[in-house]
Amino acid sequence: MIGMKGSDILRIVDALHREKGVDKEIIFMGIEAALVSAAKKKLGMEKNIVIEISRDTGEITALDGETPIGDFGDLLGRIGALTAKQIMTQKIREAERDVVYDEYSKREGQLITGTVQRYEKHNVIVSLGRTEGIIPWREQVPGESYNPGERIKCLVLEVKKLGQRVRIVLSRAHPDLLRHLFELEVPEIAERIIEIKDLARDPGHRAKVAVQSIDHKVDCVGACVGIRGSRIKNIVDELNGEKIDIVRWNDSQEVYIMNSMKPALVNAIELDYENKRAKVFVEEDQLSLAIGRRGQNVRLASKLTGWDIDLVTGTPDAYEERFQVHADGSRAPRPAAAEDAGGSSAADSGEETSADAAEATDDPAAEETPPQAEE
């Protein structure tokens, strides 16, 4: 840099601007700051050194106070020139970091496509073009494999500065990834004709998405599924086979919870608004479907609706016949019912199965069912 012609400096600034994407003014200011620092190390830190580079010609003007400095290159010498180069490189890196941060911090919460580069311990490094992102182990989907060179879609979860680097955290497991994939595949959602009201996800296994149509002429469930399932298939393929249930949202909590429990058929629902707890009655042959494999169906329905769900076999009348209500509001089997139900299962006796308890269920009969869409 020292001893170069002005035209050479302009060419270097232009090349750095194109290569790094850093504003030319920032590069000029970085070079000037580097030269000032190097000059002060040579002449003394107390000196009032001012250096300006012409933005038009690239010529360097150096002043010690108001006194022009002669041959600036000879003054600094080789060591000073190396110092200036090191400082300039640092300034350019800081400017480049700021450019990357400004670009990607605006994309937090958005969908991005990258290319898998490599693994570092349990983390996946993804090339985003001019920089790299990281998918930490906790944001990866169980069972997914990421092969170098593979193109994948991720959610930009967090962008922050770490020293001279920018750390871009990506996610494949976040529920909002599913939301953005629907916006990408279903034009009616992107155009706000259909609204995603709620979603719940068990990454890599199953998800439930509640939708509502703003335009009553548009069937929200059918639009999300697509002709012969084409739209939902593209999303399932992107998520490597994760099953997706499309649920019709309803402002009636009873109807909404009933819809969320599909593919299981529900007899009736009783709501405890004070504790936001729902008692869902199903036939015994629907209990396995209602619970789902390892409690997946009832757990996702609970997350989707925001209600704690207790599953009960039979009907409300049959349930009341079997249980008596104490003064404190608690229930216990009536003596006759308990005697009749001796040795029977919880489902047979009409006892409750909560969403939390269902999570521990691993009944082979409660096999996972294919994605469901309402009729």
C-alpha cells in the first residue's frame, strides 16, 4: 500500500469492495486509520497525525498537525508498512463482519437455503454463499442425515457477533420452519387468503397445522393438501417423511379440539375453562388412535389447541354413572362401579388418560397413522 500510485490504491479499494461487499468509504477509512496508527508508532503516539486519501485520485496526504509529511513511504519504512497492512486487514475484516451481520440479522426468523459443507463435532456447517451457518445438535431433526453438497432449507434462528466473526445459528427443528414451508408451497397462505392459526411439531415424526380460510370460497384444508396431495407431499419430502395433519381451525373450542384429535373420532368434550383442561370422550376402539404412538397424537393436539387433554372412554353419561363427585370437586369410582370394574383396565373402567401420561404409552396397537386431512 505504501509507495503505491494513487491509481493502484483505487484499484485495490475497488477489488475489496467487489470481493468483500464492503462499502468503499469504509475501506478508505480503514486504510486511513491503519496509516495513522502506523505513523504514530513511528513518530510517537502524542503526534497529531492526519492522513487523507483522495476518493478521486487515490493520492495520500499526510500531515503532522498542520505540517505536511514528506515522503510518507520512506518515513514509515518496511516495518511501518507491515504494521499498516495488518491494521488495514483487521479493519477490513471488521467491516466485512458488520456487512454480514447487517445482512443476516434482518433475516432472523426467515427461511434460507444453503449447502451442507461438513461436520464439526455434532454440529452441521452450512454454506450460505459469502458466509457459513451452523446447525447445532439441538436444532437438528432426529433421524435426519446431512450429506456434504446437499441443498437444505433452514430457519435463521439467531445472528450475533463473536469477536471478528458472525455466528449464524440455523434450525431444522423449529416449528416456524414448517410455517415458512407452507408459505412457500401454498400460494393462498403466502397471499394471506388462508391463515395458519397454530402449529405443533414433533420434529422428524409428526406435526399438526391448524388453518383457517379468510375467503369462505376457498377450502383451507384442500388448498393445503393440493391436487392429489401434491403440495403437502413437497413439504413432507423436504422434511424427510415427517407426517403432517392439516386441522381445520374453529373459534369454538369444542369443535377445534375435536378436529385436532383426528384421525380419532370423538364422542363428546367437556371443558374446564378455569384450568383450561378438556375431557375428551372416545369409544374404546378409538383410544389407540386418540393417544397415538408414544402419546404423539394427544400430545400434539394439546400443544396445538393450548388445552390439557384428558382422554376418557365411553360417553359423559356413562362416566358420571361410574364416578361420584366429592365436596372438594374430586372424583372417585362409585362403590358399585368399582366392584363391577374389578380387574379391568383403565380404559375399560372409564378412567382418564392425560396427554402427559399418554407420552409414556408405547402400545403396539397405537401405531402411527398416515397424515390426515379433514373431509
